Amino acid sequence: MSLNYNQRVYKYLRSNNGSTIEEIYNGLGGSVPIGDIEHVVKVGVNDGFLRVHNNKVYLKQVFDTPRKIPESGFWIYEKVRREAQQVTREGELPVNYLNPVVDNTVHRGQGFAGTCVGQTGAEMLDILHQMTLDDKPTPGDWANVQRNVIYDDRNPNSTYYDILLPMSYSAADIYETSRNIGHVTYPSGSYIDYAMLAAKTEGCCRDWQWYCSKDGKTKFYEPYPDIDPETGETAAETKKKHKIGAFARVTSLEGIKRAVYENGCVVAAFLVYANYEGGKHDGVFPAPKGGEIGSHAVLIVGWKGNTLIVLNSWWDEKWPKLNYISETYYSRAKQGFFTPLEPNLVKFAKSLYRHITFYVNLEADVYIDGDKIGTTKDGKIGAELEVGKRYTVKARCVSTGEIIETPFTVNEDTTQFRFVFYEKPDDGGDGGDDFDYDSIANRLIKKFQDLMDKLRRIFGGG
């Protein structure tokens, strides 16, 4: 079914937020008349979905493009806990719960930038910081929080950002690192599994070392201001000190509650629907109505019955700090959930899973049981796979489209798997095909002959 004019304009803005009417018209190839674009924008502004500033049209929140989080490739929290046969806190879960350290974290605002994944990853680190260190913000720290600071010297077009608490972690750091890990090429947005990998493998600096732009157009692709004037420590040096040890995928509502209770929080991704603005006054995500307009990341920090309590990064749109997601909304809109794993469960996870490194000689997308786990970086990509389980693994060469697919069973001592695509030699610039097919055939024949020789020796053949 083809998209109507309204849907085309909104789809274009999700990837090109901050465009003029003329840019939208040209970007849509003239398929929507300028008069109709102007009408869509006028209605969008009146309904609260769009904002116009300096003749540029902005989505009030830029959502991520929905993407299925792979079911394979991660530790599964519920399975690891069953294996451990123990809990850190005895007894049943309470009917209602809210992580008490939430009061020591700042209400974040992503503005018109699609950095919800970065904001949520940084919120996770804020929560873990407060749970593990005696570093509560002082009244002076709270007094120094500033919103929508303009910094003209950094960019001639200006940008604005928030000055948060001194212990707050950088959303821009998690956001940019996650995009690099996941090879995300959309102009805006990222994904929570890549954010968890960023926090585990690369770490995160403080917010004041790498400000997060909120204008939806300008981004700081590298640490800024970067260096701590008191210690001389760079953002890169700070990152190394602040990592999570491990994380696991959560697959059930009960698992989410247990993970929040024991680990502090759960990073979540949900679909967002056209009527989402209806929840801004009380923070309750309304029952889905209208079409899906994207994906959004939030941090689950508690529950009331089966309603989840989340931290949301919509300060600028006047949403309260704590928002609520009903069981109905959860069931329909869920996309993926991850929790930082408590240290005493890591040893059990390692007994159930093996970290498998997939090596590929050419850049390739790698799939496990049909789910894309990512694109190789420096010729490899890793995944956590269950011991004894049989998977179907596939690699698709980015440059040629060639596909290699094969069954793969993880054993106790399995650590790697290799895909090898044939590389076409340089044709010397004459355009001819110098690929040595005879050489390939000869190598295959030689391997077959060697195998037959071994079989003859084993079974005593002539």
C-alpha cells in the first residue's frame, strides 16, 4: 500500500530532521506538491507533532527506525538465573517497586535530536553509578544544572545542550560509539543492543566532557570540551574507567521486574504510535492508536503491578521524569530489553554460553537463525551462543551479495567460525576477467584426492 502525503513527509523528516519546505519537496522527488507539504506542516504544528524554527521543519522527537533485536547472540537473563538457582534478594518480588536512586539522577532532554538510545544508555550508567558509589549530587550540583545552553563558538549555526550533574554520563558518547559499533548510517538514531556493547567494550565519559547537541541537526562527533581542566584527563581516558562488566537480554515481563530489582534497571526499546503525545501530561503512554511512527528507547526503573515505570528523555516536550507503560502497551510495542548483569551470575552465564568470533575475509553481514547480528568490523564479529545448541549461520558479502549459509553447533571448546568468500583478483585495469577458475577447480580436486587417500589408509583400501 502506497504512503499518503502526510506519511511521506513524516518519513522524510525522520531521516532529515530540520529541513525547509523546499528541501522536503526536492527530497521527495516532487511527488508531493509544495502546497500539500505546507498543509501537512501546518496541521502537524497545530497538532503538536512538528515545530518550525528559522524556516526549518522539525519533528518534536526523532524516533529510531524500528528494527528487530536479534533473538540469538546474547546471554538470556532468565536462563542464566535458572541455571544459578539463586537470587541476590530472597523472597517474592513486591507488588510495586521503584529504584530509590532515581532521585539522584537528572531528568534528561534529547530536544529535537534522535539520541534516545544514547540518553537511555547514559541513564543506565547514572543509575549504576549511584548504586555502587557514595557520590550523591549536592544542592550546589543541582543548582548548576542548566538547560538549552547556546554555544556559538563551536558551530557558526549554533547548537544547544544541557549542563547536567557533574557525575552524569555522556549520551553523545554512548550514541556515537553505538552507531560506530552497529555501522548505523541513518542520519539519526541507533539501537539498544549496540548501546549495551558500547558500554561494555568502550565505556563512557562524563557528560561535561562530551556535550550532546539537542537541535536535531548539529552533532558533536568527537568529545567536546574533552579535557578535564583540573586533572588533564581526556574523555578517552575517562571512558576506560567506566564500563559495565556484562549484560544479558531479558525476554519476559517477570524477568524485567527481577532484573530491575536485582540489577537496578533495564534498557528497553518500544514502538511509538501516532497518538503518543496524548500521554505527556501524566506521563502515561496511551493505548496505541494510529500508525507506528518509529522506535524509542527508555530505561525501566520500577513497576506498579504490571505497569512499568521508565525514565524518559523528553524533558523538552514537558513529559515528566517518570513515565508509565501498561502491560497492554508492553505486549504490543515491545522490541527488546537488556540489563547489566550482576557479577555473581556471570560465571553461570559463561558455563551456558561461549563467545564465538566469526571471521570473514570480506566485509559481510552475519546472521544467526535468520536474525542479523551485525556487520563485520576489521574482519570479525562476535556473538554469545548456547553450548550444545544447533544454529544456522549465514554471511552475506556486502560487496558482491554472495551468501554462505551452514548449520553450526556450539561445543564446549568452540571459540570461532570462519567464512571465506572468494576474492576476485585485480584484472590489471583492462576490464577483463582474470579470475582463475581452473586454479579453484584444481584446489578442490586436490582436497578431494587428499580426503580419499586418508579414507583408504583408515579402512585399508588399495
